[in-house]
Amino acid sequence: MRFLSVAVLSIAVLSGCSGESIEKQAKKLGAREFTAQAWRAGTQEERGQMIASFLGKHAVTELTAKQVKDLLGPSTGYYDYDEYPAYLVGPRAVTTEYGHGYLWVFITDKNSGKVREVILVPPVPDKQS
């Protein structure tokens, strides 16, 4: 069963990856300034527009899952494990198995709680619909 879980996680992570960095993908969603207050008040689409700013302000791989949740609040989406903070962001016209919008996921190390990687599922294409 553990092998199956690892295999599913690996496939999910690979399918969420694109050739572009998370920073380049985030810029396609917009350039709205991130602040914790703006995030709390923002719509899902506005939050998507804040990702690039957030990534510019925070070295995410130096954050823990708790610190991410302190900045962004409780998860609004789910990706494989409760320990992974995950947020539905961007246009609701994007539909995946995770909901309406892109799923912004902070993949964390289960032992240390530190963020290992940040992904958008699905990857953001060059042209938004």
C-alpha cells in the first residue's frame, strides 16, 4: 500500500510540473501586490494574481507549513496530504480534479515540516482562457 501511495504522489507531482518555473507560471496569473491583509480580503482570482509577489517576498523553501498557513490562512484546497498547504487560486474557469481554479501547493517534508517545492496544478499555460 505504501508503494502505491508513493507511486500516486510521484505521478501527481510530475503531472503538476511543467518546463517553467513556478515564478514564471505565477507571473502569467497577474502582478497584484501580496500582503496578508490583501490575501484575506481577496477573491480567488485576486489571490492568483498575488502569487508572483508572494514568491518575490518569501523564500518559500525556508518556510514551514505552519508559517505558510500563518501567512495565507487555512488551506482552501487539498493535495494528497493534510500537511501540504494548498490553495485554489486564479480563474474558476480552470477545472481539475481538485476544484475550480489552479491548486497552489506547498509540498512539505513530513519530518521537518519545511516546504520542499511549490507547484501549480495544472501548470499555467501561456494564454489564459
